[in-house]
Amino acid sequence: MTIAWLIAVIGFAFAMGITPGPNNTLVASSGATYGFRASLPYNAGIGIGTASIMFIVAAFGASVVNNPTVEAILKWVGIAYLLWLAFKIATAKPKMAGQDANTRPLSFLQGLLFQFINPKIWIMITGAVVTYGTSVRGLSPMELAILFSALFGIITVGCTLTWTGLGVSLRRLLSSPRAIRIFNGAMATLLVASLIPMVIG
């Protein structure tokens, strides 16, 4: 393993983690609707889920994920769940200061389990293992899996926290329940739009 290789992997993980996608859309909406602290468990679940998948794929190979049947199952289950989440975002009742909402933010477990059917995560992780895993020297498969898992888990959480903070900063501008509903509607639309490449791909 070289410094250049490590920088390349970190750059790849950051580029994949910070770009708009299902996770970032969901945490931005959560930050705007429920606030930063209430969104932390979901962020943690995303990080642990990403790290877990990275460990599994890096340790046991990407061939199973590349199987057409497995890929199709992950794709369509993920799309169905994302459509359900888009509906929940669009219909969430805003939580204003001093008020209780009838809905709750997504939980740690939801964040963790969602990664297993999140098509973007599987594409990112498989690409990382195939591209960078085969070019590293001096690490055993298990050591490589642990390194990949730690790097992608930490960087993913950093990226989702950034998007959560963006949602919170926008929340200050969303001073009425109507404004938050409009924002959530926009986030739900973006989430559905993010599915288009998956459907036609």
C-alpha cells in the first residue's frame, strides 16, 4: 500500500459519498424536518451499513454482487423502498420549534438496513473493490477489507453529516410548516429523480 493509493481511495470515497444520491437527499430532508441531533442515529446507521457492506464485498469478492440475478433483486427492491421513502418525505408533518410532530426521523436500524438495498452503495463499493482492491500490494484480503471498511464508513458519515447540516441550515429559512412541506416535496422529487439512471440503466 502506498500513500498515492490511499489518497486515490479516499478521493474516490469522498466523491461517491458527497454527490447527491438517496442517502444525502434523505439526511438533508431529515435535518430540515427534525434537526441535526435527531438525525444523528440515521447517519450512524448509514455509516455502519456502508462499512459492513464494504467489509463483506472486499473480504469475499465482488463476483456475487455482479451476478445478474442478485443485481436485479438489489436494484428493484431498492427502487421500491426509495419510492416508499419519497412518499414518507413528501407527506411528513414538519416539526416546528415547540411543537411535536406525529412522525419520527428515520432510525439507526433503518439507516443500516437501507444500505443493503441501496443500489448506489453497491455500485460504489463494487467499483472500489474492483478498481483499487486489485492494485494494492502488501495487504492480506482481510486487512484490505478492514481498511476499506474503515475508510468508506468514516468518509460516508462525514459526507452525510455535511448534507444533514445543509438541511439544518435551510431549516432556519423554512419558518413555516408550508415552507418545510414544499422543501420536503422538492427532496422527495429529487429522490425519485435519482432513480431514473437505475431504472433505465
